Amino acid sequence: MPDAIEIQLKKGALELCVLALLHASDNYAYEIASSLADAIGMGEGTIYPLMRRLQAERLVETYLVESPAGPPRKYYRLTEAGRQSFNSQKAAWTSFSGAVDQIVFGGAKA
């Protein structure tokens, strides 16, 4: 796949992936970045601006947890608006990806 296409696909799915990870459990940004790097090859630098935006949009909120080694960690959790956004985005993704799969793999006619 050409790099530009792959990058755009990842960027398009990034917010949904972050919301899904936080739907599963509260987490801190570095752990979210590590999960996304392992799963879809997203760089750490793309996560922090997204986390700030999600917080500004009140889809996530933060709290501090003491760390046995080092400073406290800032954890993120979904707000009620974040859970609603996740459910809405997940439904949209399911519909969209199903339609794309049908076209790409199912031989649907345009």
C-alpha cells in the first residue's frame, strides 16, 4: 500500500482506536501510544495532540495516579460524552467498513 494512503487510513481510525482502548480501561498516554504502535504502527507523537483535543472536547478526563518509580502518571478515562462518541463512531465504522469490504471483497457493483 502506498505510504500516503496507509497514513491517511491510520489517521482516520486513530480517534476511534483511542476511544476503544479507553472504553476497555483507563490508561495513560504512553501506554495508549505503545498499544497503537504495536497494533497499527502509529507513532507516539500523534497521540499527545489527540489526547489534548479529546480532553478539550470533554470526551476524556484525567486523573493522577502515584507511581512507585517516578512522578505520578496522568491517566485518561472516557466521560459520558466520550462513551457516546465511541458508540457512535463504532457504529459508523462498522457500517462503513462493511460497505468497503463488500465492494472490495464481495464483488459489489457500483
